[in-house]
Amino acid sequence: MLLLVSEVVTNACLHAGGPRELVLRHNAERLRIEVSDDSPEIPRRRLPGDRSLPGGHGLIVVERLVRNWGAQPFGDGQPGKTVWLEIPARGTRA
């Protein structure tokens, strides 16, 4: 989980001027990580490049470790979005 939180917070720092908010939500089935920032740009995976070079691999890692993920623009007319990830709660199956 720490790797996933680090990835989405780092992406907000590098690409969106920093995070606005970090929210962790959980229930018996899942943990949901939400990071909001002021950029309207929705994250997208980069085209495959040289895997030996740093950078550009974060969403690949996220996609392999989470149950589901996405991004949703703010609905109140303000610029920005929330990127969210969901992972199974401990003791549940993916």
C-alpha cells in the first residue's frame, strides 16, 4: 500500500503542482486511496520505452497491483481531479 500511496502522491507532485488532499477509505472488502490535485489532466500510461531508464513506469506498476483505478475531474467547476486506486482489504481475494 505504501508504494501505491507514494506513486500517486509523487505523480501529483511531479505533474500537478502537488497534492491537494490524500484520503484513505476502507471497508471489509477494499481500501481506496484518493489523491486530489489542481491539474485537469487525467493520468495516462506513457508509450512503452526503454525499461532500463527511470520514469514513466508508475502507472504500469499501479495497474499490476490494484483491483481498479481511475481519475475523476472535480464536478464543482474548479480545475482539478481526484485519482483513486482500490486494493482488496487484507484477508480478501482480489
